[in-house]
Amino acid sequence: TRELITSVDRIMRRADQVRRLQVRANADTPDDARHAIHRGAQGVGLCRTEHMFLGERKQLVQNLILAADDAEREAALAALLPLQKADFVQMLETMDGKPMTVRLIDPPLHEFLPDLTQLSVKVAVDRERGTLDPADEELLNVVRRNHEANPMLGLRGVRLLLTMPGLIELQVRAIAEAAVERLRAGGDPRPEVMIPLIGSVRELQLARERAESVLAEVSAESGYELNFPIGCMIELPRAAVTAAHIAEEADFFSFGTNDLTQTTWGFSRDDVESSFVGRYIEAGIFGTSPFESIDVDGVGGMVRLGVDGGRSTKSGMKMGVCGEHGGDPDSIAFFHRVGLDYVSCSPFRVPVARLEAGRAAVLAPTE
Ligand code: PEP
Ligand code: MG
């Protein structure tokens, strides 16, 4: 056993020496971040902040969505700020000296609102019984107004960030204040702010302006200069096609191959088992699901467009991938070939990604 461990260590060391791709981890909690470091991650490539708003905090986000006026909205934001900041302080501490890409919130809105059907039934029954609470009726109106037939194609990511006053400011302030806390403690925090579901340069420009003004505010308040990189996900075909423009406003790109696969193929990523993607696999039309292993010609073509477009505007622009494909061996070889700087995957896949990145460097020339 000892011999085996020694040879595995030797192989890992060799892979780390030769690989060009950096390997980061997708981590949403301080625990994830610790596991990631333990397995040799070189930073966090994706912190999905919507995962920090689950459980008891869901109610706080709902209060924000349902706020009837500015005062209620500000109270809801004020309640969220210390919680969000505390998360970031811990994660930045674990990732000290390493990049930590914090993606601003990207939930389909319905995940934070009560279910429309259940609430409709409750209101109808209570009305019949004469026990209807007017607050429930009001809530039903809000849920109806926000209802979407295709939430994954709806008010998510940057669309929510740009249309919900105060949300960008809350999250960027939490990141900036957490960084200041770490700096005061002598740390080396390296957060990167990432905007999800960008489809046009205008969206990124607007989000960026708001993020930058918060960074400037917290810089003035704290005396520390906080000019963290601000970049975006490339996870829509339109973003890949217009990457040269988007790069004007982005310090980095991260390819979200989960959504990019969904939107390039027009397959629902939430129905892989039950939908015809599963039947295609059964019928042998697909060897593997394109959600598992990158479809080099199609989705991979989008990634190439994004890389080439972005770097035609900013040569040497930093680019990575943070979809599930970031931990898949065949996909890693492809990401090496197209010249990405890093892959980001679940912490438990980090060792495999390091190994595959090493193998890719030896076997496959960069395009
Ligand atoms: C993606 O779409 O590939 C991605 C990383 O974002 P999410 O899975 O959170 O939509
Ligand atoms: Mg996505």
C-alpha cells in the first residue's frame, strides 16, 4: 500500500509539473473550500451564492422580493448583508492568497417564492371558508405576477440583478467588506466578482458600473484600494457569438457549459434522465450525455468562439470553465486544446482534473 501511495504521489507531482491548466474548485461553503484545498485546488472558480440563501435564509430573500416599498426592501437587504459577509470572510480566509470567484446570485426566481398551484388552492379554500388572510391573497398576486412558464429561460442571473434594486450592491458590499476584514487581519484576499447569464455587453456594462461604484465606496470607507477583477459567465450562445464586445467590459470569462449545453442544443438540463436525451442515449444516438462530456463540435464550437472573440479584444484575457464538464477527463483535454487557463470542478474531482490536465499537456498540443 505504501508503494502504491508513493507512486500515486509521484504521478500527481509529475502531472502538476507539466500541466498548463490550473485546477480550481466549485465551492459554496467554507467546508467545500477546505476540502478543495486539501485536494490541491488552486482557488475557487465558482462560488454559487444562491446556495448561500437556502434553508432559513430563503425567507429573507423572499422578503426582499416581496418588499412593498423602499423601506421594506432596505430592511431586507440590511438583514442579508452580515450573513453574506460572514460567509465570504470564512471562505476568503481558507482561500488566502488564491483567487476566489464569487458569482452573484443566479436562482430562477420561483425557487424563492411559494408554489403557485399550492398557494392558489389554499387561497381558494380559505376564501370559501371565510378565513382568507389578505396577506395570502396579496402574496398570491405577487407569485402570479412573477410566474414564468420557463423559469430557466427567465428572470435569472444578470436579469434579476439588474431589475432588483440593491441586490448587486448588497452582494458586492458583502464581498468588499469581507475582503477588508481579511486585509485588516493581515490576510491576502483575492475575490473576483462574476456576473451570471450575460447575453449582451450592455448588461455587463450596467452590472459592472454598479459593482465598481460599491467597490469605490468601500475603498473610501476603509482606506484600502479594492479593485477586484469583474468578469462574467459565458453560458449563452449569444454571449459566445458577441464575446469580442463583451470582453470590452470583462476582466475574465468563465464558460458555464451546463447552461451552454442546454441553450446550444435546446435540451433541458433538468430533465436529462426523463427527457429524450435519455432516450437518445438508450437508442445509441448519443454515446454519452452532452451534459457529461463536452460536445466538441457544437458546444465546444461555442467555447472556441468565446475564447477567440474575447482574446481578439484582450489578448491573454483570463478564461476558465466552471460547468460540470470542468471535471470530466475528455472535456479537460478539449479545454486544454482551446487554451483555457483553468478548469473548475467539484472538490472531489480536483485530483482527477489535475491528472487529466497533466495528461492533456503531454498528449495534446494547444490549438
Ligand atoms: C453552468 O451553467 O455551467 C454553470 C456553471 O452555472 P450553473 O450550473 O449554476 O447554472
Ligand atoms: Mg449557469
